[in-house]
Amino acid sequence: MGAAIAEFKRSGIAAADVGAIVAAAGVAHGTFFFHFPTKEHVLLELERREEERIAKQLARFAASKNDLPSTLNEAIRLVVGLERRFGALLFKDFLALHFSQTRPPDDESRQHPVIVEVAREIECARSLGQIDSDVNGVNSAVFFLLGLYALLTTTHNWPEQGAMLEDYTARTLRSIGAK
């Protein structure tokens, strides 16, 4: 897994060489395909791990703050941190696979932990009367994260990205009637 991630960071998933991955990992060529039928399956596993990690960090943060604007900003900080750790190539491949028509089948019934955590915080704010009572937490969480991923993909290295993300949070809160 680590060797594959390093190769993806270096060359992107499309140009990644399985031969280089197995050489770096010190395993036989067939071992890669025993664990991962395709390179995209490596990204699926990486996505699962990273979603769980981010959701746990976000839950710990939210438990100490209980403030929706701060929690949304923390979600942005965590995802931007992922982008920095992965680098531009791997991050774009990571998000592209997330929305790809050719995404390898995985368990679509599984919950996406980051969506679940953001939705939980939105529902909490709704129950406390901090946002409109008719807001759907899951839908709002999906809209928020989809927009965030799109912004990060299209504004990578823009000098005004930080200001744009602040504006995005403010507009998200306004759209759900934050009081």
C-alpha cells in the first residue's frame, strides 16, 4: 500500500507503474494483484482509511466545540491537510475516483464517515435551533462536501483559495439559515 501511494504521488494513478510498486515493496508482481485487483482498488482502500481518520478527528473536534461554523471550518482544514499530504496528483486522482463512472464496485451501502459526522453536527445545530428546522443534515453534509471537493480540485494553488474557502463556509451557513 505504501509503495503504491508513493508511486501515485510521483506519477499519478494512470501513469503509475505496478512494476515500480512491487519493486519498491519487495514483493512478486502477482502479490500486488492478489491484494488489489486494480490500481483503483488501492485508492478505494486509501479512501476508506482516510475517511475514517478524518471523521474521527472531526468528531473529537466537534465534541470539544459544539459550534457548527467551527466544525465546518475544521472539516475544511482536515481535507486541505489531506490535499497537502497527498500532493496535487494523488489528491486529484483520489477525488476523481470518488466521482468516476468507472469506479470499481465497492460496498455502496456503507456509510461515508465524513458525511455522517458532518451530518451529525448539522442535525445537532438544528436540534439546538441554531439553523432552520427544515434542514436535512445528510443532504446538507453531502452538498457541503461536494462543493468543498470541487473547490479544492479547481482552485489548487490559487492565492485566493483561503478567502474562497472562508466565503464558502459563510455561504453554506447562510444557506441553512444559521442564526
